[in-house]
Amino acid sequence: MSAPAIRVSGLGKRYRIGERVRYKSLRESISNAVTRTFRGGRRAEETIWALKDVSFEVAPGEVVGVIGRNGAGKSTLLKILSRITEPTEGRVELHGRVGSLLEVGTGFHLELTGRENIYLNGAILGMKRAEIDRKFDEIVAFAEIERFLDTPVKHYSTGMYLRLAFAVAAHLEPEILLVDEVLAVGDTEFQRKCLGKMDEVAHGGRTVLFVSHNLQAVSNLTRQALLLERGTLRRFGATAAVLDCYQGLFAQRASWQFMEPDKKIGVTAARVVTSTGGSRHAFGEVLTFEFEIALEREPKAVGFSFQVVDDTGRAIAYFWLFDSETPWAREGKVTLNCIVSRPRLYMGRYTLTTYLSDRTSREQLEVLSGVCGFEVVMDAIPREWEWTREACTYLEEGRWVVS
């Protein structure tokens, strides 16, 4: 039986909160060590474990999806496997050359041209010049940067940068390929090419760890997946079972989300009514946002608004309802529904940020973020819609219903 391509044992990564690293003299180091001894060490609340006691093995030639919410530890895991950062505890064994695409253009030198960066990255992977020469034309053709091949990459657009970075990582044939959310940027045609290349890599005998919020891509490209939750390994096994586990965790948060039900002023509960009734919503179907709001008194003029925020923290849609235009505020609790008949939300995960304000005093009464997570999936795209990320990060004006 062959040795695993990747073996992770008891892996942990701890970060200190709010501490800036600086060079210290030997005297300072000794003094601080003695001080910590008498004070009983650093307080627990000053550290955070991005990963804790993670163990798994990946056989050669396996393609494994890595999924989890933002902050679950996915990128930290790949950075450790890529030797960008060192673990606090545990051990990692890698058998083979490692190529990684963790961020746009990771490992590129801004002052070098596209041509020079291809050879630089190949050398970093331990490849001989003859190997890079053999793949060079294929990389350039995939990246579609022929005209700018001898231009320093600092002058590239984000799309050009990403195309070249992915082309280099995917074509130089490392034994182990680490890919972090490759579909986060780029137009439709590029995304299709990436998925096609990932599928080719998956059937080419190379070992791949594929981090993505695109569960459909994970399902199509991988047979195994691992689910990280708050830095721990929640489940590792067949992709279908892991996706079911993940969606089950997410669905628990998808119905009514209750804030403080007894609060005097503010949003006491909220939910997103999706096409499936759970956390997943089909692209283009009617989407309803529902809020229960408490007011201890009837204000003269109150404004309520909310934003739809993507998984990068970017607000991509904004809805508002002013009491002066559509009277709705009354003492006690009121329910507001905002119905969007044709939502054009790019596939991915979203949350809401709510705002409640007194328009007379211009006082912000309440702001809540991270409310009601939901996910948009795509089975079919209306042909009349232009298929770009920009076109799909748009919501028409909502129809408000007060009850």
C-alpha cells in the first residue's frame, strides 16, 4: 500500500490577538519569560485557534474538497500545507512537489514580466527548464495574455493576473495542487475554463485539495471532502455525505433567526424565505426577506433598511422603507416583508445587515450584521440575462408588505 500524498496529524495554528511582532533583545526575551512565569502565562482570551487538532490523510491521486463557513480555517490549512506559515502544533507530511493558488498571483514578482513569472514559478516548484518549455505555450494560450506576455505583471488587470496565476498552477504539473476559491474572480468564460481544467487535473492522477464555497463545483469535481467548523475537523469522507452534513448545519440557521425577543426597540427576528424552504435558494426564483421589529413607542418617523452582503463583506444590494412614505411603524411589534420577484444574485453565500433609525433625530437606533445566512445555487441561467458576475450581483427594487 502506497504512502499517503498528504498526512496531517494533530495540526493546530494559534494566533495572538492584537499583538504586533517586533524584534527583541536577549534581555527582553528573558525578562518576559520570567514575567509570564509569575503571572501564570498569557491569558486565554488573547489567543485564537484558527485550527485545532486536525488530522486526516489523502491518498495519491485523490481530489478532496475543503468546505466550511468563513473563518472555519480553510485558508489557514492551505497556507500551512503550502509552507507559507508554520503550525503551532502537529505535523504535516507531503510526498511530492506542491503547487498552490491561494490568492490572485501568489508567488508572482510584480516587477517581472508574465514570461519571467512563468519560469520563476516553475523553478519554485522544482521543475527543470525543459519541463517549463514544454508547457509554456499551453499556459500562455490558457491565460490569453499573448499580447502582454513581456509586460511586467504589476500592470496587469485583476482578471489577467488571475488567469495567468491559475494557468501556471494548473499546468506545471505538481504532484500536489492546492487551490483556494479559484472561481471567486473572473468572467463566465474563465470560470468554465477553470472548471474544465480542474476536471482534467482531477482525472490526471494528481492529488488536489480544492477549497470552494461553490458546493456544486465541489460535488462535481471531488469524491471526498472535509468540513471544517471553527478550526476543527467536523467530518471527512464521501463528498455527498459531507455536503449533507454542511447543509444540515447551515439549515439550522436558515429559518427564523431570533435576536433578543424581549428588546424594546430593534429587530427581534428575521428570516430569508428561499425557494427550497431551507438555506439554499435557486438562482432567479422569488426571494422574500422577513423581519419582526419591536418599537416601545410610536416614533414620528422611523426608517428601516437592510443590505445583502456577500461572503467577502461587500454590500451588493440595499433596500429601505421609510415610514413617512409607507406608514408602518406602530407601538409593539410589526412584521415587514420585502419581496424580490427576480433576484439576480451570483452563486455563493450571503448574509444581511439591518439598520433601524429615527429619522426625526437622525439617530441610529440599531445596526445588526451577519443576519440570516443563505446560499444561492444555479441549475439553469435565463438565456436572456447577460452572464457576468456584475450582472448577477443586482437586485431589483423590492415590494414591501406590512403586517
